[in-house]
Amino acid sequence: MKPFDELRHSWQRRYPAGKTPWRQVVPGVVVLGLVVGARLLGLFEGLELKMLDQLLRWRPAEPTDERMLIVGIDEADIQRLGTYPVPDGVLAELLQTLAVHRPRAVGIDIYRDLAVEPGHTALVETLATLPYAIAIENILSNPPVAAPAFLPPEQVGFVDFPQDDDGFVRRALLGSPNAVGEFRFSLALRLAETYLQAEGLTLENGRRDPWAMRFGSTEFSQISSHAGGYVGADAGGHQVLLNGRSGPQPFRRVSLQQVLDGSVDPTWIENAIVLVGITSSSAKDFLNSAAVAADSPALVYGVVMQAHATSQLVSAVLEGRPLLRPWPDSLEYLWIVLWGGVGTVLIWGVRSPSWYLLTMGLIGLGLVGVSFGLLWLGGWWIPLVPTLVVFSVNGLVLPGFYLYDQTLRSRIAERQQIIDQTYSAIHNGPLQTLALLLRDSEPLAWAETRPKLERLNQELRDIRESLPAAALPGGDQSVPLHEKLWETYTTTLERGEPDFPGLRSLKLKVVTFEPLSTLGLSADDQQGLCQFLEEALLNVGKHGVNVTRLTVVCQATDTENLIQVIDNGQRPYSLEASPAGTGWGTRQAKQLAQRLKGQFKREFSSAGTCCELRWPLVKPHRVGFWGLNR
């Protein structure tokens, strides 16, 4: 039978159909609590953000947004101009050329806090005649970069993007106070506002959410610091999740020279939002984003990122394109708990190991598919990473622990079988011979020997009754160690007093059996301690001379456990029959002391013999998800 089949059949035998073994569910609940706690602490934040990027990249390509046109001043344009920054006169000429084709809005994503001659006067005069032209400022940098002083606030928008801890941009800032407390709007919002005015839509407060920004019936609610996979993010100002346009060519893009030469189709400019910015790698106007297509991996030109933010606003208002939004916290954690529970109980509903693994794989793929579908079609960002983690751990890792438990039980059963076979061999061999010897013995010749042989016969037959307790450590784990030692003490004296002179001569017994610490002790260790006590008592009986007082101490101090046997015999003895003191009993005692990191010793004096075993207490510690008792 395969191991997995053993696991399934074992559970089916131990638990009736339709009943859940709650003891096996407890680890799943613990794992679920750990995953939820880890998410609340932000341990999954990085993975969740990376997964969001991946899901956004998986979206099929969207049509090019023909409302947007990017005029990129590339490396060839800079080389042709022979100077950088681009002079004000060149920008004035570009704006005048664009104005001929009547764009709805023009965003100049190039700082002009200072004049760049020649042509500054021409630029000032040109911008004065173009109310739809928006210049830029930077309000979050230190120091901030001011807008052109000659423009009114309505023709200025900031270009700041909030960055996550990994340096990537996943949020757009629509509005925020500047350093002096004045509330400012972003370039993307200014361009969208200017463009939508022609549609009869103005920027207003939300209706469902009074703190939201609204165009028509579309509201842009600000996200919280714990939105989606974020934990404690800086959510200052009015932020929304950035839903960049997918595909290799989300926007039309032309160069400065193409516009000045008149080689651009006029329909690309008419009624469009035109963004002018630097698209030269030498200028290093980049932002990090793993969710949108870019010329360089993860590096997006600033003007392109502004186009994504602007297109997101306009497309949501005019086309109903989904905005990215997280589920409420309660629904997110309910989703995680649900699939953590499914992973815990699934194995009791699928009988075949191959079907179980297939079901696990299909559910895992289904979770990814549902997350992707909700994000693509509805803009919902749901917790995929913690859901997969708790489902996989409860569905795959915990059954592995259960399988280990069942394998261990199977080995114990095999050990029990060996014990049975060993006893059968004893019963069918020496016991039969001994029985025959007793039957054929002469009563007068064997008068003294016969009782001893009968006792030996009974002891051999009693082996079968005493072996299972030692062979099956799990069966007696509930009995405290000091009670096992007490039982060993009473049984040994009861058995040994009639035959052993050292025990038969006892007049006084002083015994102390107090609870001992069993932390770190396996069942075999406990059995070894019982055997140590039994061996020490029997050696008092076999080798002690004129023993009248016996003291047995089993107790724990603040630092160690102690088992001690003291008698007042007149001469020393060893733990075994061997005079050399290196026989089986001594070796077993030393090995036990070494395994427990303790100390075994015998001391002889005129007052008697002391045989003791000490070992230190084990401090509790955590292993993995839960402590494993040896």
C-alpha cells in the first residue's frame, strides 16, 4: 500500500464517515492564525505588491488610447538642438505648432521654475494665450520645485508620485497640500479636468463618499493606509491605485522634430490631451513600475507615467473603465479564512491521492484565475498571496505531518509484531523445553530446584504481558513519570523480597516520589529511567549484605531531576554481576546519563552504597509552528 493510501485508510478507520477529526484540524487553525497575523504585521506586503504587478502584466492588451498623444523629446532631438535643458524658445515654438491643431489640453512635463534662454519672453507670451496648457511643479521633494511664477494656479499641476518601500510606483496622487499648506492638484487631474470640461463635466465632491473627487457619476475615493496588501502605507493626500493601460502601445508617441516638421497627422492632435516630456535615457527622467510596458525593464519615463494616470481618469469617466480598488478588510480576511479551512478539510473529502493532488492544483489555479478575473474585469484587488499560502500549507504541508505521524504509528505496529514473533519463538522453544523438564523431573531430586524452575517458567510466560508497555511509548505517555517509577519500585520489591536476601532483610524503607519534569524526555528515556531504578533495587537485593535500611528518592529541584537509591549494606556492590564493573548495567546507566546530558555515579562508604542518576531540566522552546514533545 502506498504511504498516501495508508494515510487515507488510517483516517477512515479512526474516524467514521462524516465526522471531522478535530484534533487534526487544530494545526490548520494555528497556521491560519499565523498567516492572518503575518499579514496584519505586513510580512506579506512585498509579495502582495509583486503579485499585483504580475496580475496587471497578464492582462490582454488594451486598444491604444487615441485621446492621448505623447510628444517625447528624445536623444535625437537633444543632439539636434545641441543644448540641454531645452530652451524656452523651442518650447514656445512647439506649443504654437500644437495650438494650430486645437488640442483640448496640453501638459508640459518639463520644469520651468527658472528661465532657459533664449526665448523665455516668447514662452511667457505663448502660455498666456493658451489657458488649456498646464505647467508642472514638485511639492513633495526637498526642496520643492516651483511652477513658473507667471502662471495662475489653474494652469499648474504637480508631478509627484508616491513610491512604495521597494521604490516602485503603484499609486497616483491626485491632490495634496504643499509645504505651506495650500492644497494643490496633480498634472493628471488638471489635464483630465480641462479635457472633461468640453464634455460638460466638472470636478466636484463625491455623493456616495463626500471625501471623494467626482466627475459626473464617477467617484475617485482615496485609499487608506491598509488598502489591499498595504500595511501602514503613507496615504497622505488624495491617493488612488494606479491602473495603467496594458499593452505594448498604450498611447501614440511622436518626437519633437516630427511635430515641428509638420509630419504628425493633425487628427492625432485635434481634441487630444498632449503631453510634452523628456524621453531620452540620458536625462534620467524615470519612474520604477513593473505593471506597465516600458522601453527599459521596470523603468518608465515620467511623461509616460503621467499619460497613464491621466488616461485612467478620463477612461473611467467616459468609458467606465474599472478603477483598482481593494475589498473591505472584513471580506479580505473572510476570504483567507475560507480557503484556509478548505485546505484543512479537503483531504477528508477526496479519497484518491492522485485526485487529491489534482484537486489541490486545480483549486490553486482557480484562486489565481479568480483573482486575475476580478482584477481584469472589475478592478478588484483581492488577497491572493496569503490565500495561496494558507491553502497550500494546510492542504499540502500539514498532511505531510499527518503522514509522518501515521508512518510512525505503522513502525510502532511493526515493532509490536516483532515483539509478538519474539515471544512466539520463546514460547515455542525454551518454554516448551522447560515445561518438559518440569514434567519429567523426580520429585525428591528436584525438591529445592523445582520451585525456582516454576518461577522461571512463570516469568518467561509473563514477558508477553510486560513487553507492550515498553514497545508502545505513546500508550503510557499520559501516566506521570513519578507514578511509573513508584509502580516500578513496588513491583520490584514485591517480586524480589521473597528471593533476594538484601531485600528480605529490610527493616526500614524511606521513599520519596515527587513529580519530575518530563520536558525533553522521550518514552524510551522514561522507560530507561524505570529500568535504571529496577536494576538498582535488584542489585541491593542480590549483592547487599545485612541491609536493614533502604532510601529511594525521586524528585526534581529548580535545576535538575534526581533518582537516588541508598542502602546501609556492609560492603559495596556493582550494578551488575560482573566484578569489573563494566557490564551491561553500567553501560546502560552511562548511556542513559549521556543521552540526558546528566551524570551517573556510585559512591561507597562505611555507611553503605549510594547509586544515583542526575540530569538537568530542559527549558521549553518553540519548534516551527508548534512545539513537538519528544
